[in-house]
Amino acid sequence: MKSESSTFGKPRNRTSLFHKGNLMEEQTPQPEPSLFERMRKRLTPEGVPADDRGRMRMVMESLILHIHPSKVETTSMKWTYTWGLGGLSALLMTILGGTGIILINNYTPAAPQAYLDILEINSNVWFGELIRNLHHWSANLLIVVTVLHLIRVFVTGAYRPPRELNWLIGVAMLLLVLGANFTGYLLPWDQLAYWAITVGTSIISYVPLIGQWLTQLVLGGPEVGANTLLNFYSMHISFIPLAIFGLMSYHFWRVRKDGGLTIPKSSKQTEDSKPERVTTIPNLTNREMIFALSWTAALLLFSMLVPAPLEGIANPALSPNPAKAPWYFMGLQELLLHFHPLVGAIIIPSIAIAGIFLLPFFDLNLKSVGVYFRSQRGRALTVLAVGIALIATPIWILLDEYILNWTLWLPTWDTLLSNGLIPLAVIALPLILLDDRIHKFFQADTEERVLFIAAFLFTAFIVLTLIGIYFRGPGMNLYLPWNMPTVVH
């Protein structure tokens, strides 16, 4: 028995040693994974799945990717359909949030310390000037991108049922973006900012009944001063960004809830056929990452080459000539040169904003959803509207500047009538007649007529803005840009 025991025991011991040898091999220290690999495993413990089913599940389980469906239509990924404007707006908001937090830590909202802090940021804070430039240009670009995004939604009819609410949210975000830029404009406390805000806030005083009270509330006093700076700073870093981020989150969720992007039906697609779909990961996410990195690099390069404007410290006793509003309000300032303040600053902008909000309720045809400019006829009418506006708007400005004089012709009339409602009616009547001709001659439907009028009015406003920026000189008189006189204070 002993011999058997010893005989059988030896193999057992050898087997045990063999297993121990395997354990020792398994416990051999492995090279430590890189920081990126550790982060990837923490954020996506299972890694990116190799199969479509796993990728779809990953989208549903990821907070960041939850704004996307598990699969997207290939048509919606075409660059020329959305131009990436919604995603670019979100990227710019992220950049503004990050750079804004850095700037807050080096800024004091008190005059004249605010101006000195800007100088300190530009000269003594590491990468301070680059961060300020990036913040400034991203904010200005956000206005342009938001407007273009709304135009893209409008011309493709992407605000039609069931997306009306999301259109209203988008317009509200545009107003908040303008508010964020306007409140941030004053913070450097230089001459450019001080007098631009002085001109811009003067528009508030024309609000009927409560204009003066509202102006005092916004400015914190009778004129732009230290209280104004504090008020604008408070709104700029608290209410406005919180409202934008809140609405933006809901906006993205509504896009998903309302069925994603509006996609035009292909000519080869039948009623019963289903559009081709691909998984969001990696088909869409890779494109979004490349898009975001490309724009970030472009913005960084531009910010390195072009500094944000900064003039001398604000001087209430020294007004520049001319004193202009921020560029995005120059269209309104130009209107004030041609209309009574109540009409130019309140009535016309209010009608325009109300019309933009109500667009989805005038345009109900679901057949052309996702189609740029509704139809071939819609494209032609849009080109016609832009062409007429490009010609008619400068002609009207020249006539009103040098020939028309309503107050002189109607001296006994109230200026609200002679220089406000009557000129407005003179402009509106030809537009109404033109719309009627378009309807009868081109057999345009309601949606195409709405498109025509909107294209005409938007182009006219762009022309007003450009004239205010580039053609208005000392005394807000008209000059050719190359003949603009230099004013010496």
C-alpha cells in the first residue's frame, strides 16, 4: 500500500507543481496600460462592440450618446443636408462655457478694474489672450451659425408637425444667444463696448408705457455705468447660459422624440420600402468627432491670428463719431434712421419676431418636408425674392436719405404717423401687391408664398445691417467705404 501510495502520490505532486507553474505564468506582471486605454475602459468598460447589435445597445446605455438613436438613416448623414449647424452650435456653446469659466477667475465686474483685468488677461495670464480671443470669436460665430441653422430648418420645412415646439425653442435660443453676446459686449469696459451698449440700450426706452422704467432696470441707473456692468455680468454668467443649456438639452431631446431629422423621400423609395440605416457607432460618431476637432482647430488658428478688439478705457465724456450698436443690432439701428423710434425699434421687430414664431402654423404642407425650398418653383421664387430685395432695399435707403421727407411734407401730422406708420404702409403695400402677383402669375401655393416673403424680408435686413456697418460714417451719414472720412477726437 505504501508503494502504491508513493507511486500514485508522485504523479499528484507533479501535477500540482504543473498547475502552480501555470499560475506563476499567469501572475507574471503585465505592462501597465496607457492613460488613454485606462480612461477608455473606465468610460466604456466593454469597449466598442464589434457587432451592430452591441453598438446599438451601447448607444441606448450611454448618457452622452443617448441623444442619438441606435441607427440613423444614411440620407441624414449627408454633409450637404444639415451642414452640421446644430452640432456646431453645441460645440461653440461648449467652448464658450469652458473659456468663460477660465475668464471669470481673472475678471472683476467693477469699473475701471474690469478694463485693467482685460489688460492683465491679455498680457500676464498664461494663454490669456488666446482664451479671450477664442471666447470672443466663438460667441460671434454662434450668432451666425444659429441663424443659419434656423434658415436651414425653415427652407427644408423641418418645423412642420410635429416639430412646431422645437422651432419655438430654437427661436428662443437665438434670442438668448443675442442676449448673451449683448451682455458680454460690455464686459471689457472699453470705448467700443461702452458706446455700443449705450446705443443698444437706448432702443429699450422706446417701449410704450414702461420704456423708461425698463431702461432704468436694465442699466441700474439713468445711464450706462458701474451698476450696468454688474447687471450685465450677472446675466451673462448665470441666467442666460443656464437658460441656453437647459433649452439646448431639451431641444436635442425633442429632435429625437419627434423622429430625428426630416429626410426627403428618395425618388427610388416607394411607400412600402424602408430607408437604409446604419449604426450610430461608429458611422455617425466618427464623423461628429472629426467635424468637432476640425472646427476647434480652425477656431484656435483664427484666434491665434486675429485678436479680439479692445480700445481705450470707457470714457463717458468722449463719444465716438459715429456711435454704433453691436454689429448684430446694426440692422435695427439702420431702421431707426428711417422710421419713428416706436416703429423702427418696437413695432417692426415685434412683428418680425412674432412672424418667425408663427411660421410653423402658416406652413402645414407635409408633402415637401425635408426638401430644400419646397420645390423647383420654390427655389426660383427664393432667388427672385433675394434679387428684388438686393435691388429695392438700397434704392429705398437712398430715396429716404436724399429725397423723401415725410415730416416736411406733412408738418401738421404727428411724427408717429408722418415718419412711422405712413412710410411703413408705403413699403408694405408694394410687398402685398407683389405677393398677389406671385400667387397669380406663378400659381404659388401658401408655403411658396411664405418662403418668398421670408426670403425677401431676411435679405432686406441683411442689406440694412451691411449698410449700417460699412456705409455709415460720421454723423451716421452715408459714405462709400473707400471714401470714409477719419474722425479725430
